[in-house]
Amino acid sequence: MPSLPKKKLAAGTNSSVVVDRCQVCDSVDLEPVIFIGYLPPVNTMPTVGTRPAEQPAYPAELLRCRHCQLVQLGLVVDPAILFPPSYPYTSGTTKILRENFAELAQEVAALYPLKKTDLVVDIGSNDGTLLSNFVEPARVYGIEPTNAGLLAQQRGIQTQIAFFNRAAVKKAEAEVGRAKIITATNVFAHIEDIHEVVDSLLELLGDDGIFISESHYLLPLVETLQYDTIYHEHLRYYSVTALKYLLEMHGLEIIHTKRIPTHGGSVRVYAARKGKYPVRDSVATSLATEARELTDAKLKAFRAGVVNSKIALYALLKDIKAKGQRVFGVGAPSRASTLINYVGLDDGILDCVLEIKGSYKIGKYIPGTTIPVVDEARLFEDQPEYAMLLSWHIADELIPKLAARGYKGKFIIPLPVPRIATV
């Protein structure tokens, strides 16, 4: 088994740490994959009407470790900056996530059935949407650093408001005991000291427990040019190969993998202490696919493809704006901030961005811009000529729904190859 890294990341500013060694294996053999500029934190959103003021922006560069193959961000930003108490994201407002979490609970019931006395713990549990699916078959407990955890508490889901660390684990153990299942969905790539995270979750995980992570998957990121998922909350861009290396350092082995559609393509990975469960064929299949698809040549093509996609989107928008036509953005997920800032869109190009009624982002500006986020009712009232789908990865779902609700214009799908679509 490889040894754990002995050296911390190199010191940077008070609010950031430069990555000069691999976050997993401590190797200094890091090669650049792509640099997409200086980006503001994607969920730091000024209130509409406030005057533009100084706003921090941090370099966004992807690096690949030649030793363990981990693709990672080149800078770690203070989590207190990235995840303030007012963090505006709630998972319950996203239909694809609600459906995914329900499917996860069904899959666990089929593969690894739970007893009423078993405990399911969710790391980064947000508003409790995932855990709500496990309330019936088991006991549940959430650990969430933002005020979204208060929403979970209001739903009757026991939630500790804290960052996940050893102190949070000790409190959880004292309150509810050790877990049969620990989940970390769209959070396992977000926390800085990944070895402390794994050690901590092992303390909380029962001897026959199973750790389930869901992370944005490097394979579809490269395949479909998803540069918009590069932002500072995402410290690591996992492949199954890199996850295998990381988990084995802690005596865990991957027992099952599954590609899932969330966030434009994610991977669900089941892991347990070595020898506790049979290893399913899906693991070998994933590793073989990555060896074939995540080559040096594919990563170089990814960089060139991203640049060409940006230029093509600008060309498409130039023709539209030359005619005096309006473009509204649809959806304000975190990835929208990266796309808007990397491409260089402003309120002269994108009039506004629409969010569903009840979103905490309504009444705020897209980070780094004065593009307002407004209620999606504006799309149907104002009928702009074009609607740009910033949640482009679910375009097939969004287009017919928006048309059925009365939108009569055309749609811009910005990635991977920018194009105009109609119903």
C-alpha cells in the first residue's frame, strides 16, 4: 500500500494555498491540463442594485499527477470563502438530483439492504434531500456546514451544522453511533485535506460499513468539453483510477462503480474495507475504459476543444446581438458562473439569467458581472428571441418543458459545440 503524503501543500496567501504536490500521492510530477483564467467564487453573489465593488478572483488551472493520475485544481481557496453560511445552493430545488437520490436509495436497497437500526450518514447533507430517501428503511444523520442544514432540521432530519472533520465525527458518534452507510455526493471532491477526510469517515464507518461517493466524473468532462465545471469548490476531478489509488491508501477497496447523469456526468463509487464484500465487474470495466480514453492525446485535444468552443460561442452571439436580439440565460447553477466568466459575457450580451421561483439566487448578480438572476416567469412574459441553456447538460429535458409552458423563441446550447436549437 502506498504511504500517505508527509508534506502539506505549499503556503500561499491567507485565503488560498498553491498546489505544488499532488493532493493524493504527494508527487511533484504535476503537468498542466488547462488554464481558464481568474474566476470569482461561484456562489458569492452580490445583491441586485448594489454598486460593483472589489471582488476576489482566483486562478483556475487543472493539473494532472503523472503518478496517481489525479486531475486537480492548482489552488485551494479557503472553504470559509467558498461555503459561507449564506451559501445559496439547495439540492432539493433540482429535479435531476431529487430523482438521482431516490434512485440511489433504491439501488442500496437492492445491493446492500438496510435494517431499521442501521445508520445512514450524509456528508455535506445540504437540505436533507438525499437523507429523506433513507428515513423509512434506516436511521439518518446529516453533517452540513451551511445554513441549508437548518432546512433539513425543519424537515425532521437530525443534522449537525459543521464542516466535516474529526470533531464533527466525534460528536456524531456520541449522538448516533457508527454508520452502515456514509454518503458524500458532490462533496468528496470539495474538501481540502482528503486524507483527513477519509480517516475521519473511517472512524465513523462501521466495520462492515460502505462508503458511497458521487463526484463529477473526469471521463465525460473530457468527452464533452465541460470546462464550465472547473471552479474552486471542485478541488479534484476524479477518475476511478485515481479514486482507487486514494482509497487503497486507507485500506479501502472499490466494490462497485456506476456512471450517473447528474451534473453532466458523474460516477458513483461504492467502497468498503478490503475483503468485506465481493468486487463487482463494473470496477474492472471502469478502469479499462479510463486506460483507453484518458490518454495524453485526449487531454491535449480537450484543451484545444475548449478554446474552439469558446470562440464558436462568441461568433454565434455576435450574429445575434448584431441584429439587436435579446438573450436570456436559463438556470444559474455554479457551472454557469464559470462559463459566463471564462467566455466573457456581460449584461450587454446576456440580459439576465432565470431561476425557478423560490431559488435563493433570485435577486443576486452572477459572480463577476452585473447580470441579474430573476424569476423564470420573465422568460414567458418578455419572450426574448433566444434562451441560452446554462444547464445545457439537461437540454433534452428543458427544451420541451419550456416550450410547453409557452416560450416561443429559440434555444442556444453553449456546449460542447455551441448551436441553436428549436423544439
